[in-house]
Amino acid sequence: MIAYEVDPWTALGDGTRRAIFERLVERPSAVGELALLLPVSRPAVSQHLRVLKNAGLVVDRAEGTRRVYAVNQEGLKVLRADLDRFWTHALAAFKAAAEKTTKDDQDKRREMKRP
């Protein structure tokens, strides 16, 4: 079967997948365990896990006759790098806006002091 890459942010955009992912952050779980905690069927949980796996956010391992899913730390690193990049850009834009406001305020005060 061909695995299609899915953007991790898109994968987490679905509320059910995000809920599954959040449960896996707490601890690795099998499909049946996850299905008991969610208002969706086991087949639906399996489909959501497949999307999360294709997005690189979860990994699985065999334990007897079941598959146990866990958060993929490498996938988390990708998300973290994206957030760090967004945050850096946001802070730089905020700094530029704050400095411009400060400069504009100083210019206005100077104009007001002129006779």
C-alpha cells in the first residue's frame, strides 16, 4: 500500500484526530483503548490513526495481536520548528510595530513642543 504524506497541521485540524493525538501524548494506546474514550468507532479511530501516521505524528508497534500507537517525537520536532519559526516572525513584526509607534509618538511630542 502506498503511504501518502499528509501535512501535520492539516492532520491535527480535525477535532477527532486532535483528541486522539492528545490521548497519545498522555500514553501509548491501542485502537480499542482509544475507541472506548471517544465517540467514534474502532474503524474510524484506525482511519484517523492512519492519517496521523502518514503525517509523521504517530508511530506504531506490534504487541501480540494488537498495534500500540505512540507520539512520534520526530514529528513533534517538525511541529515545534514550525512554531518557533512563526513565533520568531511574529515577535520581529511586533518589535518593528512597537518601535514605529514609539518613534511616531516621539515625533508627535516634538511637534507639540515647537512654538
